[in-house]
Amino acid sequence: MKKQRSVFFVFQFILGLGLLVACNDSSENRSAPADPAPSETASEKVRTVPTADPQEIQRLVKNDNSGLKFKQQKLVDSFYAGRSYKAVWDDAEIRNSFLNELKKAPEEGLNYQWYQGEELDKILEGETKIDAGAAAKLDLLLTDAFLNYAHDLYYGHLDPRKLNESWGIERAENDLFETLNKVVNKEEPAQVLNDLKPKHQIYSDLKRSLLEYSKKEESGTSVQISKGDLIRKGEYDPRIPAVASRLKDLGYTLPKNTPDSLYSDSLQEVVKSFQKERGLLTDGIIGNSTIEELNLGPAERYGQILANLERWRWYPRDLGEHYVVINIPNFKLAVVKKGDTIRQHSVIAGSRARPTPIFSDITEYIVLNPKWHIPPTIKTQDVIPRASRDGNYLASHNMSVFNSAGEKLDPAFIDWSSPQVRSYSFVQSAGPSNPLGRLKIIYPNRFLVYLHDTPGQALFEQNQRAESSGCVRVENAVDLAAYILKDQEDWDEEKIQEVINSGKTMQVKIDRPLRVHHLYWTAWRAGNKTVFTNDVYDLDKKIYDQLLKN
């Protein structure tokens, strides 16, 4: 993924959801974040290691000139101090068991070398006898490696808050000391570490995909298709043979007896199928976006898989028994109960300029015939500039403006150049032109986003639906609201529709709150292959690039 490319793949959401709830151009760059560990396991080459002396361990911990560099320096020092600097890894069976697990780090999309791999190999794979000094050093390196690896399995190697401006996922804390003490108390390291990993089926499936793509060769993608002018049906273009060849490599059945450079009717149908599956505009025109997708090869997909494995380490281990989950880049929402997908809806998510945030929160109430209280970003970037230019803008959009005291103001007497305008509140009344449509579903959060209906139903026919200002527009939102309220007396779909028809704004408390997860994932496994979807906010590359730097 060294080249900046957009990744456009259609996401068969229900299959991906089923997996969820069932619980850069070179090969050199591709292997960098998950560098293969030595094939020889610790159990195959067992070396005699004397018990490390506590005084030597303490000397090495306290000596800045020891040459040892710990990723978890404070934790290592604190842990040994709490046990009077006694050795942690004096049990050979436990030590070798952990080493074997650590060398499996690449299977998780992590790099063995991040966890003192080079230093450990120098001691354990060398020919020099391990003396008391080396034993103390080894003990410390193993402890630092364990704490660091345990951290990365549970929290992820990267900090998502530094890579996502709108990140709101809260995670339960993990006590790394307690985790290490389990091993000290002779619990099997493999089980202790396994308990830290995500249990979502998507994660375990992506590990299979990672292995497959690490072995794939760049066949069929060595020659890049050149970008250029649009190619329309019936036109001749020298790039057509390369387009046809790449489609064939991807498993598409090509028409026979077509002139090499002619973009024929039958080839256009194949291109349309490709565009649809990748989430592109399905117009049959071969433009640069389609060419970018055709040029993507195993190296880029490998990086995308690595990014998604890291992302799932960031997410909550337990999404709940009954919840709503939105896959932002796939523009899909599903309601899940006890592992089953109860219903699903197409959605419109935030644009690249105003992305939908990644977070979780709990539903509290539904507003029927909602007024739209214009959020700060839209107020300052859209409404105020337009109202200042067009004296009829607010009236034509059924909007009112209020000062900080709640007094309604006459737009004709507002000084639109004054900074005070930014403190005003703008409210659009309920009605056909209101962008919230007939209802909104509220789960209070710091991002001020929610689910809502929309009068723009035609947008749901598009493959790419990154069109909102951050909130999530839901197709058939009334049906979703009826489901959420179905166990509440007097609030069946008929009652909801009755209130909507009245035009009266009404707030309905949700007696059975559901957690709503705004998540983002772009790769998963369906059947026996890996499926990719459009990385609409280009987040995969940011993750992969940071993994390479580490």
C-alpha cells in the first residue's frame, strides 16, 4: 500500500454481520509489519538457562548503561520491585511455551521483532553459554516482551485516538500485572494470551486471509493499467487488452471474438459487474477510479487485512446481546439479538469532509416530527454564510434564529458580519423539507450525531453513500423505530404513523435501550474468500503506514 489508492469493494453486509456476531507494492513492504519469525521454535532448541540472580536483575533494571531498552520500562521496573527482583521465567517449560507463542505474533498481524525478538534470538540462538548475567538479561527481556505483546493483543499496537480525529470507543481496562502473574503462577501462556485476543469471528477469519495473501504472488498486477481519458462503450483504446486481462485474472468470464482495443457491449457488462462488486458507480464507463481498482494487487490487500486486524483489537470484545451495529464504509446497519441478525437497513454516512465518528452509545429516546437544531459545523460553514448572502434563505428553509436568551430574532435586523452570530441557535421546523425526515433516534454523545430519517430517499440507490454531515440517515427509519418501540404499550407502527401524520413533534422514551455501535471495517471473509469494501475515509492506509513505521 505504498501508493495512495482508494479501495472500492462492495460489502455483502449480512454475510459480514453473520461473521461478526458468530462470537506497498513490493513483497518486502508487505512482510514488514508482520515479519516472519524463525522457523525453529523454542522447544526444538532448548538451551540450559540458569536461574537469574535477583541482584543482577536489579542492577540491570536500575543501570541506564546496561544497554537494555524496554518498551514497558516503568511496568518492568515496578513488577520486579514488587517481587524483590526475583526471576520470572525460571520455569523452562513456561519460558519455552511463551517463546513459542511469541513467535506466532505474525499470525496476529504483529511483528515478532517488536517484542525483543532480535535480543532474545541473540541469547537463545547463539552458541555462547548462557551465564548468570545473560540469564538476568533474558529474564528481563522476556518480561518486557510479555507485557508489550499482551498489551498489543488486547489494546492494539497503535493508539486509535492518534489516527482518528473522531474516535469514541471506550474499552475495559486490562491489568497487565495480573495477566503476567497468571503465567508466574504456572498458567499456560498460550491460554493467557489467547484470552486477550478478539473473539469476533471476523478477526479469526482475517488471520486466515492474512496467511493466504502473504503467499500470493503479484501475478496479473505487474503491469499497471495507465490512467487517462474516460473509455466509453464503442470506443477504441489501447488499454482495453490490459483491462480485459486484469478482469480475467480476477475471475470474470470475458466475451469471445472481440477486437483487442474495442470496448464492446459485452465487455461493458463485465466492467459493470466489476464496478458493482467494488462499490463504484455502475455506469460501465472506464475511468480512473475503475482503473485504480483494477490495479490493486495482493500487496495492497495484505496491508488492508493487517489494518483491519489491528482495528478489531481496538473494538470492544463484547458488543452485547442485543445491539445496533453500523459498518460505516459499507453504508449498512443491522440489529443483532443473541447472535442473529434481526433486521438490516441501508444508511447514508458522513462525507469525507465530515466523517461519521467511530463510537458506541446507548439509545434513550425517539423524536417524531423532529425540529432540526442546526449543529455547530453546519451552522458556521453552511447556514450563516448562506443567510448572510440571501435575505430569504432562512424563511425559504423554514428556519428560525434565536439568541442566547432564547429570544426569536428577525433575520432582517441581524448584523451577519458580527462574531455574535456564531452564538445564535438556528432551528428548522418539522416538515417535508426538514433533512431529519419523520424521526430521529437519539443516543446522546459528544459528537452530536444520531440516526434519522431523510426525505432524500433516492440517495439509497447509490453504491457510494458518503453524503451526510456526520449523522446516519436510515432507509425505512419508521420500521426501525417501530422495532425499537415494539414492546412499549401503545407504540406500534400504526401509532407512530398516526403521530407523524399529525405533524406534531413528540418525544418518546425508549424503555428497552439498545447500544449503537458505529464501527468501521473494510475486509472480512465470506465463504472461502476474502471480501473487501471501500475504505471511504482512507483509514486503512493510515493504519498500515504506522505499522510499517513501528
